Amino acid sequence: MIFDSYVSLENLDIQTKFLIPMVAKNPSTPPLSPKTDYEFYAIAIKEKLCHLPIRSVEYSSDNLKTGYICDINAFHVVYNDGEVKNVVFKISNMGNELSKVAQCLDLYEKESYFYAELAAVVSNDIEIPKSFGVIRQAGRIGIIMEDLRCGI
């Protein structure tokens, strides 16, 4: 699905909203607001963590990394009892030369496989961030991970 003009996001379902930032953008199309993308990721994270007693998932304005291969954003997971935990959401980028190289090397699939299948096996031998799940939508892969920043 390619959008040739600006599309209002207010009445779209989660599947459609997740697709919009990932499709090839027409240069004449206005960019989506980052807030919209983050709200959308928060919904996807909350759905992935639905087995936990979570009241909400909120975007944190801390800009961790925006790059050519992936974006890393911080989110606050608010539990029903009011406790707040921080996680990061690392999501693949598409549509630039470095992301094309990453796709050719199958980096996104390899990293998601590592966190989904192998991390628990090697976590006693090497220090790695805890993974809370992998989200796959519209050709993009996102990994929900423990936030390892100090003082968070």
C-alpha cells in the first residue's frame, strides 16, 4: 500500500497505522509526525506485553538513537499498581542504503532470532539486555528490550 497524499491517522486501525511509516514515501508526501509513530509503537508494545498487568505504555522523549539501520526509542511501561519500568524499542529502518545492506545481510532477522530464541540460552555466560518480545509488522522488525541506561 503506497500513500500518494497525506492520510489522516485518526480513524485508522493499528495494523494500518503500523504500515504507514514503513511504506516507501512519495517525496511530495508530508512526513508523519514523530508523535504519531511513537503512539503507534506504544500501542504495539502494549499489545505484545498483554500478558502483563499493564495500564499503559508511554513514549519517553529521551532520544536514544535514530540511525540508518535502526531507531531506538525509550518507553515507560506503567503497571496497574503504578510501578513504572523503562524499556527501549529498537526497530528496523527501511528505504536507505545502509538499511538495504542490513537486509541483504539479514541483520534484522538474525538479531530478532537471537533475542527471541538464543538469548535465554547464553544469558548465564554473557551479559545481554533482557528481551520482552519481538514485533513484526509490514516488513519491519522491532525488539522490546530492557533499558540499560544508568539512573533510569
